Amino acid sequence: MATLSQWVAGSRPRTLPASLVPVVVGTGVAVGEGDPVWWRGVLAAVVALVLQIGVNYSNDYSDGIRGTDEDRVGPLRLVGSKAAPPRQVLAAALGCFLVAAVAGLVLAAVTTWWLLLVGALAILAAWFYTGGKTPYGYRALGEVSVFVFFGLVAVVGTTYVQIEELPWEAWAAAVPIGLLACGMLVANNLRDIPTDRESGKRTLAVVLGDRWTRILYAACTALPFMFALALAAPHPWALLALLAAPLSLPPTQKVLNGAAGPALIPVLGETGRLQIAYGVLLAVGLAL
């Protein structure tokens, strides 16, 4: 039986900012545009966080039963390390998806039933990332999914459920947030290139190779600040996001200087802190 600390480690806490930051930014847009309904924002945060944990457990289960996690460098894998039996990890993933579905159902009931379709697509995307016979995460499409669901859907969806409008600011703010979420995945997959290539897992990092994956990571951490400058034309307070720029330097420097294997593990935490700082500052700027 896995211990509580192992279950927490298996949820991959360093990746969780990718789920909460979009909610914060979407709420910032909602505040700036109108009178948001706060409890809906809280419920959106529950959906995002629980869905992210479910994704992580689902990936742990699917990669574990395929044997692709047996020699993996990085955070604890519950199935791969045999800390927990596959059926327990699967149950944890499905339980998270169920909680997210119930919370999403409430939001759909008070806004629009179209959200049910969006929620269903999000859960399917979470499962088939590494689950099923032909997981798209094994076909270099993981970053596309992350950009769509942890950028566009999460930010715009959070704004919509609170003010029931789709302002252009939500779409514009979703792009840099999606890029930072992709940066987290790129760093993770850069670290795993050797083992993923050996196990036949064709992530985007495996397809691009080491050099271009490092360049892609640098782009994911630099471009958000270009978007902050663009947003500052109609919303000058968006320049607050530039205060997070120094946090992008340590992880980017590590990646561009050739850090590999365990040396890339701190990059995940540093990217997470960059996400949080940039997201909060951008949210405040858009709210003002």
C-alpha cells in the first residue's frame, strides 16, 4: 500500500500550477470586465485542480502498465515503482474525473449546457493522453492538448462561467498562459527523451530532438512577456506581468546550458513558480 506522502508525490504537485493559474487569470479578466460570480470561480478552480490530478494519476497508470515508467528519472511513479497496484491508481484517476464532472455539471446548470461538451472533451483528452490503444501523447500531440485545455479552455472558460461573456481579453490572456503550461511539459519531456525513445514513446521532444526541444522551452518562457507588452496597449496594468521576467532566467539558463536527467528536475519547480508569478501579476493587471 502506498503511503499518503507517496500518493501526494504521485499527484505531481509541481505540475499543479498549470491548472490553477488559468483560473486566476480568467478571474482577473472577469473582474476587469464586469461583476464576477465568485463561487463559480471557486468551482472552476475545483474542476481544474481535480482534473489535473486525475490526468497525473491516469498517466501514471497508463505508462505504468505499459512499462514505460520503470526506468524513469523524476517524480515518483506509483505504478512504475510498484508503490501502489495499478487498479488503485486507476480508481484514483477515475475518482478525480468524477469529482470534476460533478463540479462541471453544476457550472453547466447555472450557465449553459454547452459546457458539458467542453467538460466531456477535457476528460477524454485527459484519459487518452497516455491511455487507450493509440494515446496521442505518444504521437507528439501532448503540447497541443496542453495549450488548448490549460490555456484556451481554462482561461476563457473561467471567465465565461463568472460573467457569461467571452471578451477578447480572455482569449488574448489564454495564449501566454497556454505557452507557460506547454513549457512545463516540454521540460518534463526533455528530461525523459532517452527513456521515452527507448520505450517507443514519441513525444514532441523525441521528434524534435534535444537541441530543438531546448529552443522550444526557451520560446515558451519568453513569448508570454511579448504578449504582456501587446496587452499593455489597451490595458497598461498588464505590464505588471513583466515583473515575473527574472524568474524565467534560471530555468531557461539551465535548459539552454545543456542540463539533462536529474539536473532538469528543478526546472519543473522553477517553471511552476514562473507560471504562478506571471499568472497572478497578469490577472491583477487585467483586473485593474
